[in-house]
Amino acid sequence: MAIKRGITPIIAIILVLMITVSAAGVMFYWLSRIQHQQQGTIESSQKQLFETLSSCVSIPTFRYNTIDNQTDVVFQNCGNVLHRIGDTDLIEDRVIVSSGSACSFLLNSSNCIGCPFTLEPGAVQDVILNFTAVGACNANIKGNIRSEISFFIDRKTSVSRTFIPEDEVICDIRTANTTAQKLTGIAIDTDTTFNFSITNNGNALDTFSYTTTTVGTACGPIRLHENLTGAPVYLNASQVNPGNNATLVVVVRASTLGLTSCSTEIRIRSNNCNSISKAINTTAVSA
């Protein structure tokens, strides 16, 4: 008859201890991993919550001009968190316009002149929204009717502003001379020609008038022409569209006394805004 031997009590206790220690190690690793994951999630949530609570963007200035469908917008960071506005990298910024019916579009460089930009805490940034680039929203905005615009930035903050679109004519004149403004060695009684480009840098069709002043002991006659087609009262058939230019030709006759100079000042004035003008100068020195 065979004798069956079992595990001795000492070996049994050792095996139980080994199994217990192994199970405890596995359990400790599993619990530590779960705790680390939960801690990371909590920390991330706390960070997002802090950034959301610390985010603040205001719009101290907002002007919608129905003449060119452009809006001057000033953003101010009134919080403690940096914002990247108008970018398309990770988090897109959305704009919602409510004017009768609502419409929305993404804020980016295609419709925002000056985007993207970084707005540090306390910083101020001026941009221009071009509503012509977002036709659906532009069609909903009517002059003299109150509307509301809302910006949702970085999924952390939002800011809204009510506005009434208005017709605002902006006047600006730019001049550039395509020839030297001072010519020397001109023969007596010689007509000297100076060419200037007059650009309508405003937002509406404009006309320009001029006045002339001469400085010198014996300047000859001064004539203004548009492309040498005659002396106009206005430039470019009385109308210059925004962004377009007219050519002003200034013809100055050198002094008949010789060895003297004839200086002129021509002041170009916008007829849309009489307070806006630009002066150009020429000097012809006879020899």
C-alpha cells in the first residue's frame, strides 16, 4: 500500500505568503496606476477650470461701416491667460452675428485683417473684420438696425457687443511723386514738368480740388494738368474710386531772372471731407 504525502505545514505557509505578497504587489501596481491617471485627469481639469475662470476678453471699440462693410474691432485681454485669436492651428474661434436671423463664421486671416494675433494679459489689439468675405452674415446686417456680435475664443471665454451699423465716410489722401521734386539747371523760360500720383485711400468715391502757392521772386506761370489733357478743376474726371489714383502733372516755368528758383506748393483737398488735404511741393532752379 502506497503512502501519500501532503505538503508540510511550513511549505504550505510559505506558499500562501508568496501568493499573498504577489497578489498585493499586483494590486498595489494596479491601484497606483489608476490613482496616477485620476490625478492627471484631476490636474488637467483643474488647469482648464483655472484658465476658464481666469479668461476675460472685452471689446471696448466696435464700429461697423456699411459703406465698405468693414468693422473696426478693438480686443482687450482683461484676464490672466494668454489668447491666440484668429488662428486655425488647434482651437478655432467662432463668431456669431444676430441681426434678424443668426449666422456664424470662423475668425481667421481670410476675413480678419490683423489675424492671427497673440493677446497677452492686459494687451490691446486693433483689427478689421471684412464682412464682404462672409457674405451670408453681411447680407443679414442692415443699416440703422441694432445687431449683436459674439466672439467665442479658445473655448475658454466669450464676449458680445451690440452695435448699430452706420454710414461712415473715411477720407485719406496719399501722394507719391514719380519724378524728382527738385530739378536744377533749367534754362530760362523753360517749362519743367513734375508728375504726382494722387491716391484715394478712403472708403468712398471722392473728388479732389486743389490750390497752388508760389514762392520765389519771379516764378513763371504754373499749370496743373491731368495727364497733360488740360487744366482740370477736379482730377480724374471728377471721380476717384477707393484705392484708385489719378495722375497730377505740375508744369512750372523757371524764373526769367536766372540763377533763382521757383518753388510751388499744391494742396490737394478731399471734397468728401474738406478737413482732409495733402500738400506737395516742387522746386525748379534756373541756370
